[in-house]
Amino acid sequence: DLKPRTLIKFNATVDYLIEHFGSERPIEEITEGDAEDFRIFLLGKGQAENTIRKHTQIVKQFFNKAV
């Protein structure tokens, strides 16, 4: 049900999550501190603040759905 641009953004977020945490890390092991590290990781990638906010909003959606 996602629009094409939304799907592109979601996939980019997933790619960043895998790059940062690896594909084998269980979601239940990711902590709030790890979330802050992920934000810093995105800053290091040269992402703008608004882009980082969007990625973190998407990650929050993923985690809420997982719960």
C-alpha cells in the first residue's frame, strides 16, 4: 500500500540499519543508547538533520510494529 517514494525511503532506512547494526543482530537487543548511536552514524554519513529525523521516524514505526 506504500507509494513508490515512501518505499524508496523505507528501503534506504533498512539499508542504513543493516549497515550500522548488521543483518544478524536481533531487534530485541537494540537499546535506546543504540538508537542514539544510529543517529550519530547517520550524521557521519553526511545526512541533513531533517533527513535523520525522517529516518528515525521510520525506524520508530518499524519498532512499534515489531512490538
